[in-house]
Amino acid sequence: MENNWIPENIIAYFASSPIGPFFEVSDVANDKNHPLSKCLNNLFNEVPQHLLDKIIKNADFMALYGNSSNINWFAREQAIIRELNERINVLRMQIISEQATVERPLPYNDKALIDLNISDDKLVPLSEFQIEDGVLLRNGKAFMILPSTPAVNSSYWLTRALSDKSIKNQIYVRLDPFLYGNAQSFPRISFKMLWYGPPLNWNDIIAMHDEKFGRWSPGSLSNRSEFTDYAWVPRAYEHHMFIEEVPKEEDIQFCPSRYMHVIFSDIAESVIHLDGACRIFTSYEWSSRYNSHVHRAGKIGVRVKLFRIDEPILSAPVSAIGGTFFVWNYDVGNFFGAAVPKQLLGNGA
């Protein structure tokens, strides 16, 4: 991440856009009527040369654009997109990690939310919102759930899974501090991705008397990470499930881990707790986490919950929630029963 070559007004615009730099940089640059078009086009000439050299040496980029007469333009576009994504997510992680002591952090100070009670972990009831194309609507304003990855559209599929009628009234969610605006003008984007698979076999889990755990190294097309841990841990009359995708050390400034915890009651034969969170690590904390397993790592880093359920629910929705929370992690998708092609899976340990 380079310093000071992207103007603050460009960063502010894309930070508040639910479309995201990947889909929108080119459109804004080519739209002469857009108020930021001229500034963004000037930015194309400011991309540091060493960033361009790095992109042009990338095999994936060359496979897509190597034969294009506009390869230089596409390289500059990619450099801007990457830098914007990193800068925006550094800001997002700084804000959410500092909000624990703020009574009504962004965006909860907005008039459309001012009457909502906020939990200690800065969550609000999902039942208070109308949901439309992955967007949460309330009192003329649109909001989005805090994304679980640096890609803002990663919350789209999770939002759809959480809006299941059987669980919506029991879920609390964390709203993103940047992604909100007027409901009428707020962009709606629909994505299509097949997600299907059988629910976890809870009878087999009840019969599990010993810990079961493992680790996956990601496949080449999976979400970029160092590894993903999973564990089943029997405790009294409960079974606890832990899953965590740990980022690469060089990405921890702008990419948190994704962490999920599920408690299944053997007596009630239902899920009695479910939460998904991000964990923000320092280099020291990342090293500590790297040298441990998820069920023995303890409370490392700053934990920011994205959603939580503390009431008994049917176990069936857990697979859809888990798979969409860990969107693009194909090993977790396979764990939750999705039909994932073998070539997308990483190496298990």
C-alpha cells in the first residue's frame, strides 16, 4: 500500500459505494458527466511505476489482458482498484476496532436508526429492517451488513441466508460504518451463485465423544488466506463448532480473519448459539494464532461480531449461513455440504 497518491475524495466516494472499486472504477472514469471522472482519469497518470510493473508480471493479469492493445490502461485500472480496496479496508478495520467504547458508532447515529437499541457488541435486530437485494431498509435509508472480506459484495449472500423467515426474528447484525445512504438512490446489485447442500448430520455430531479438528490450505481459486481451521469440541451436553479462516500475514492491515462459533445442545437437539465475527490481528497476534489451532487459540486479536443468535433455532439454516459467511472459501463450502468440484479444494491436514 502506497502513501498519498489517491486523493481523499476518491477514497471517500468508493468507501461509501456498495458497488465497490472492482466494478465501478472503469464506469466512473468513462462517464464524463460523473463529478469524479476528471479526477479519476488524472489518477490513471499518477500510478507508481513499480506497481504497474508488478501487475504486468502477474500471470493471471496477463492471461486476461496480455493480448489487449489497452494493456497499459488495464494495468493502471487494476493498480487503482487494489490500492482503493486496501485503503478502504484499512480505514474500515481501524474504525470498527475503535468503536467498542463508542456509545452509538457509525452508522448508528443516523436518524433512521436513532430509536434502535444497540447491544454491547454493537449489533441491532435484523427484524427491524426490510431486506431487498442484500440491502437493509429502514425509515428511508439503506444499510448493509459489515462484509466478512475486503470485497463489499461478500455480505450479499450472507444477508440472504440470514433473512430466512425461520430465523430472521432471532438474529442481530452489525452494520457497516461506510455503506449506507438514501434508500431511493442507494444502488442495488443482484448476484447469482448456486449454494446448495444437505444440512450437517447432527446425529453423527451428538455421537462424537472426542475432539475432531483439522486444517485446510486454500486452493488456488479459493479466497486468499493462510489456512482455515475447523474443530468440533464436546463440552458437557453440548457440541461446539469453531471455524476460522486466517489471513496471510502481509494482508492483516486490511484483511481480518473470519471466525464462526456454533453451539449445538444435545438435550434440546437444536442450535442454541451461533455467531460470525472478524478478528483483527497485530503481527504478534497473527504469529500467536499461526502457531495454534482455532479451538486452543483463545481470545486473540480484536473480535468484531457480524451476526449473532442466542435463541434456539432449527439446525437446518446453519449450513447456508456458514457457507455464505465464508463465501469463496471452497473448503468451508464443502464442509457444509455444498457440491464443490475437487479442483477448487485445498489441501487438508
